[in-house]
Amino acid sequence: MTPLDDHLSSVKLVRYLWAIGSHVENAEIGTTIADRYQVIAPRIWIDRHLDRVPAAPQTLPPESLIYLKQIRQPLHIPQVYGFCDGRAQGMGDIMLLENVPIDEHGQLYPTIEAMWSRAKSVRRAYWLAQILDLWQILEPQKLAASLLDPDNIRVQGWRVWLLELKPTIGKPSLIDLAYHWRRWLDRADANDPTPAQLLDLCQQIRSQVSDIDTIRDQLDRILLEAAARQPLRLSSFGISDSGPSRLQNEDSCYPIAEDMGSAGERRGIDQANLAILCDGVGGHEGGDVASQLAVKTLKLQVEAFRNIIQTKSFVPAAVICQQLATMVRVTNNTIAQENDARDRLDRERMATTAVMAWQVAQAPPPLKTSKVVSITTASRTEPPSDHLSDRPNAHELFIASVGDSRAYWISEHYCQQLTVDDDLATQEVAAGNCLYREAIQYEEAAALTQAIGTRDGTMITPDVRRIVIEEDGVLLLCSDGVSDNNWVEKSWKAFVPPLLEGLTTLEATARDWLEVTNDHNGHDNATIVLIDCRVSEPAPSPLEIFDPKANDRDRLPTPDRTTSETIAPFDRLTESSRALLSIPANPEPTRSEPPRRRRPKPTRSQQLGVAIAIAILASLGVLAQS
């Protein structure tokens, strides 16, 4: 048994819940409620019967509906798990929340107030930016009080995570929010320039001289300027396999080995900055063709848009998000038109999911106030460069998704799911028809509610969001053959921390993770794309692994963390030559299997190439003129 097998056998699924109801704080620790839930701390319970669907009333109460509407905000807002009757213990009806800020040991994550003085300036600005974004979501729904209770705002690294939603009494304003911000800012380091900028912003809020959009724009400038003071190094690796139970691989991803020149030079866009993963929809004819075409179309559009960005001083996040959504719709229409040209109907139409991550390497926007300009002028007086890598980087990472292929942000200490599946279960919860644990019991719960290529692009609503890279971590894109059965949540600790500690390489991590996925979860095609993101000082590279008796050409080279690593093509996937997390003294060099014959390219490829080019020019024309 390998160390990974030992790890997986020790992983036990525990679902921590947050109890809401009358007198729940008085429940005695160790008590079992409703013959099912055990109290382990004040208001923190665990479910001892995960094999049962949690109870819920036929008509859901209003206090639960406010959570269901926020199912597409899993990073910040909990969901309702179920209900139970606590009258036997002197309590009333109890609502239980899942996806709450509780760590793996059953402890609440710290409040933002407790962590403020320990955080870097960029993280403080990032926390405030997330709170302001949540304000714009919750205030119209009369839930802004959730952001005015400091004990309710918890943090997991860079992430702001609410403990529960609280209905608003009265009419709070941004001035109330600025009151709490001011208290936190007073605790900051006097030598750090960012608090002075944020204090100036608080004063603008309190004097009501700026509206919320202006405040959000200035806060974003402060955040990106603080992020740009850190270095950013990226490397990427993608790998795919049909899996042990499928004959054909309908997954595609970018980057792959063919995107590198013979001497290792990069072709076109920076592969380390971009990752794309598409999963041809099962049951639809030509899913493999659809996924390959989607990757090609998205890649070409990103390259065209990147060239436009290079000619501008700064493109706001909202504009980039809008353009990414347009790229997805153009890709959708390219595949849909191919379906129409072949008279394909219903399940004959080829289709695919898509998840794309792009780190847009542009300098942060200049700060407007005179106080701030004096701080940042030095970094802006350098002569302009034609090389994007020579410019300051605002550290913005944009993610667009359609379907159930996912993106995760994984650090040394936690794994955060960034995307939400477009499936029937999510749709039912968002509509307020049922709780999520009930919805996933439906026979068609995993059926996709939208995919690329099935219908006109105007009916596609991509989920596009931005995160700011301010810590070392790994972005994982994966198909559902990897994420199903909570596999990522169960296995990430065996792979990502060793990579971040410099004990292994990005390529070895992806290959080993895929191999073990096939062993433990191999019911479908499996694809993994990793982007290793570093903002700390470079760590020593892993030691070169080689057999002293082997020729120099058989040695395994040490990867360069500052560049995109060479990616093996899909049909050259090999088995790992050594046990995971345990390297023998003299391992045999890994050799690739002979490549299998490639599948023929889809017909009409030249016509599709022209159509793609025209669509790209049309989608980018408006921005080019701005």
C-alpha cells in the first residue's frame, strides 16, 4: 500500500453544520438531536447519518429561501442542509446550514477582525473588495445586516465567508459599513501605504461624496496596485485520459506539447497564463469533435483579445468579463452552426462543457488621489515595453465556465471550489423548489441545463468571475470524471502541498493525480489542467532525478518554474514509475509509450477556421474601437 492509499483510507467524510433556531446555543455538547445530529460545539453539529436525505418541510419557510437564491455564491454564502425537530431538548424547529466557515477540525474560521492585523495589505484590500461586492448583492435583498456584524464575517485565507444571512432591520447604508472598516484600518501598520489609501476611501464613503460604483472602482485600483507589488510566476501542465471504462476520450484541454516549438520557445499566447478544458457531452454525437473545436476557438479568441489589451493602458475587469462571456457565445455559435450544417437535431447535436482560466497580465490602473500617486509614481516611470512579462502585473485571474467542468483554487491549507455546476439540481435549488440534498437525489439531477453547441448563443449564460492571486496556490481545472464523488476534496492534500513545498514537479503532480483518479474514480474520461501560481520568493527547484548509470539524454530535467512546462499530448499518457509521495533511491527514468494513431480531424475544418476568424473579429470589434 502506497502512502497515498494510506491517506485515502484515512479520509472520513464529516459534514459540519451550523444550527439556527431558538435556544440552539444551549444544546449540551455530546447530545444527539433527532436521533441523528451530534452537538460537538455551541451551534456546531455533525450528521451521523450521511446515508439519509435530511428532513425538510413540504413547504420551505421564507428564512430558507434567502439561502437557496444564493446557491451560485458558494465561496461566500452557506446553503440550507435540512431541518430537525429539537423540541425534545427544549428547542424549536431548527434549520441546519452546510458550506459554513468551519475547518476540518470542527472549529470556526477566525473573524476578519481577529485576522486583520496579521494580514498583508493586499489581503486586507481584497477582503474589503469582496465585502463591497457582497453588499451590492445582499443590500437589494434586505440582507445587508449580514455584513454589519463583525462576528458573522469569517475568513479562510483570502476568502470572505459569511456564517449566516441576517435580515436587515431599518435601512443601513454604506456609512455603516465604513464605520467597521475604519475600526479595522486603525490597527494597520503605519509604514504600509495601503491603509492610508483605504482610510481616504472610508472618508469618501462617510462624507457621501462618491457613489458605490466610484467607491468600488477606487477600491479595485488600490487592490490591484497592492497585488502588483508582489512578483507573479506561473507554470502550467495539462493531461487527459479516456479512463479505464471508456473507449474514446471526449475531453480536450490546453496547453499541450504541440503548442511548444521544437526548441521549447512559446508559440502565440503565453501558455502559462491560459488554461482551457472542455468535456464533450456524453450521449451527443461528436462530443470529442465539439471539445476540440471549442478549445481551438476559445484559444484563438483569447489571443486576439490579448493583442488588443496590449495596446491599452488598462482594461477594467467588467469589460474583460463581458468579453469572455462573448467568447463563450461565439464558440457556442461556431459549434451550433456546424450542427445546423449537418442537419443534426436533439441528441445528435455535438456539444461540450467548458471551463477556462486566464491570468490577464496587465499593469494595474493608476490611482487617482494625489496621496496615492506619490507612492506609486516610481513604478510607473519606466519606459514602456513591448514585452508583457516586463510590465507590472495586476494578478487578475478570470474564470469562465459552462456546464459541469470545474475550477478549484488549492493552497497548502485548503481547497476552494470556484465554479458552480450548470445542472438540474442547481436549477431546482435556485428556483426555491427544494434543498440541494434533496435535489441531487433526482434521477436527472446531473443533467446539464446548458452546454456549448446545443442552441443559439443568446440562450447561453456563462458564469464569469475574477479572483486576485495574492498567495501561492494551484488552480485546478478538471472534468467531471475527476470531480465526481467528491474526489478532489478527498485527494488534494496528497498532491498539492508536496508541489507547493517543492518536493515534486508540476508534471509529476498532474500525472500522478490522473493515474490515481483512474484507479479510484475511473468511471469516465478524466482531464486535469494545473496552473501553479507563485507570489513568494522562488523556492529551490526539485533535485534532478536520474539513474547514475543512464545516459545524459535519459535524465529527467528539472523544470523551470518561470516558464510553461512541456505538456505531453493526450495519447502519450504513461503510468507513474514510482509510488506517490515516496521516491526510491534510484528510480527508473519515465519513458513515454509510443503514440497511438490520432483521430482524424473533423471535416470542414478549413471552413470552420474562416468562420472562427470572422466571429472573433466581430466579437472584438467594439473593444478595438474603444
